[in-house]
Amino acid sequence: MPNRRAIGRICWLCVLLFVAGANRACAHLPLVASASVNIETNGAYSLDLTFDVPPYVLKVSPQAANDPAMNAWLDESTNVIAASLTEAASRFRKGFAAMAGGRFGTVDTLIFPTAEDVVRYRDSAPPIRLPAMLMLSLSGRLPASARSVSFQFPAELGIVAVSIIRPGQEPATLVANAGEPSTPVPLTGLAASEGQPNVATVPEPTKWLVIRQYLTLGFKHILPEGTDHILFVLGLFLLSCRIKPLLWQVTAFTVAHSITLGLAMYGVIRLPSTVVEPLIAASIAFVAIENICTPELKPWRPVVVFCFGLIHGLGFSSVLLSLGLPRKDFVTALVSFNGGVELGQLAVISSAFLVVGWWRNRSWYRKVIVIPASVLIAATGIFWTIQRIFLNH
């Protein structure tokens, strides 16, 4: 017979450690870095990259970055910011590569954000000034007679969405995972040299590759990167471990966020992050507080969850908008990303069942597990709501 106090302490500790880690990490919603590449017929290329500067300077991924540390860096003196940006630019040059057939192209110029750029952004930033998305530009040349190209970025940037414009071909939208080369795309319009014919040696990215990439991205946006979405789903789970009430809530949430995700990606509806982020945090607090106040699913709960799902869908769309979607496989990528989100949510619920589901029918389950965990989740949601409205500046 398990000791319920010991079980309660273990569950308390697990949730406390998770919440503590969540509060040390980003309270804002990180955006994906995005690169636009233009390749000319003579093999020259130019690249513009928009990325979250403070995490890169601090040598961490955007998802693992600490808000207080990033804000502290933004508030440093101009000299300190300039010195750290110089080091960051050198590190970027070493971690970046334009590759063609196993050979490396050149990086002839690199224009990295300057201290003046950071100070200008800091002084004109809205109340929520994270993430601090600034742009760098670089140019170079691909190896002679390049027949395909891929790009690799420093691992600290995390995932990078890459849009490639090639001579005589449709633009290609790809994803480069942290520290890994993007999928090679063929180059058929470049001038050949050294008597070699210019023939593509790799095929265009397939539909299955798009499905796999965006399915993975959707899953990662929940596990391990979507701390706020994880807490919301846990809040749904804690009210009742029984399948039917949980299914009502998850279905309402899924349908709602699928609607706004699709509408946002088609440009029908958009809300600024200054509105979406606090509302997502408030939704976490609301479901957790309701868990404390009521022991069972009320008729209004699925309706409330549906409304909050609409807001979470706009949060998901901010990630996809920063990633970009391939023109040719727009719907495929959108559906795949949403499918990955659903798989991530199911993984969260399954994990919660494995950790505490064994005792869901015990008389002490609500007192020992549900209420303490909901208190911690509610406290986190309230803290994030206040921070995203007032304190993140």
C-alpha cells in the first residue's frame, strides 16, 4: 500500500521543479529565427537573418533563455553590449556555413547587429520587449559549379526557417534544425564553370519531407519547448483523470486552436503578441484556479476551454508565421504542424497518467495531488500574466 503522503510529496516536488524551471526560462513566447536567401546565377548569395539577439549573445537557445538575464543584458552600457556583440559575431561566422556538394562557400561580408541597433531597439521597445528580433546580413559565394545548396547556422539559434530564392526555380522553404544543415535543394540555373554541366544532383524537397519536418516542429512546440501549453494541458488533466471529461476538454481545445491557427495563417485574423501572451498566461491560471474551486467538470468548462483554445491557436500561429510555410505545400505543412501539436498534447496527458493516474480513484487523490499541483500552476499563470503585462520591460 503506497504511502499517500510520500506520493503527495513526490508529486509536489515534480510539479515544483517543473514550475521553477518554467519561471527561470522564457515567460514570453520565443519566435523562430528566419532567414531569407537570394542566390544569383553567378553563384553569389546574400542572406538576411532575423533572430532573437539576447539569447544568442548569452550562448543559449531562445527556449532555454532566462528573461531576467536577457533584460539585464539589454540594460547594460553601450560598451558592454558592443563587446558582447563583437564576440557573438565572431562565433556566428564560425558556426555558419553555406554548403554545396560537401564543399563550403565563402562568407565575404557579415553585418551583425551593433550596440547602436540594440540601444535603439531597447529605447523604443514596447512594454514586452522580448524577444528582441534584429537582423544580420551576410554575403558570399557558393563553390564553383554548385549543383545543390544547404545552410547551417550556429546551434544557439535553435530552429531556423530558411527561404531560398534560386534562379529559374520556385522559392524553397526549409527548416534547419539547431546546428544542423538544412535539407539540400537543387540549383539548376547557375552558370557552369570548368566545363562541368550544371545538373541538379538532388531532388526538390518532397511532400513527405515537409510532413516530417512540420510534424516534428509541432510536437517540439509542445514538448519540450511549450511550457505554457504544457501547463494548460496539465490543468485540463487535473480536474478529472476520467476519460470522458478529459476528452470533452481536449476536443474543445483542439477544435478551437485548429480554427484560429488556420485563420491566422490565411491572414483572416491576427492579434499582437502583447494581447495573446498575457491571455495565454491568464488561461493557465483560470483552469488551475477552477480545479481548486470545483471537484468535477461543470457544463461551462468545455466552453471556457474552447475560448482559451482560440487564444492558444493564435500563439501557435506566431511560431508558424516566423517559420514560414512552403507555397507548394502550404496546407500540408499547416496540417502537419497542427498534427504535431496534437501528438505533443497527447504525450503530455499520457505522461501525466503514467505519473499520477495510478491513484486517480483514491479518496485522497484530489487533496494530495490535484489541489497542490493546481496551486503551483495557478501561481505560475498569475505570475506570467503580471510579467507579460507589466514587468517585462
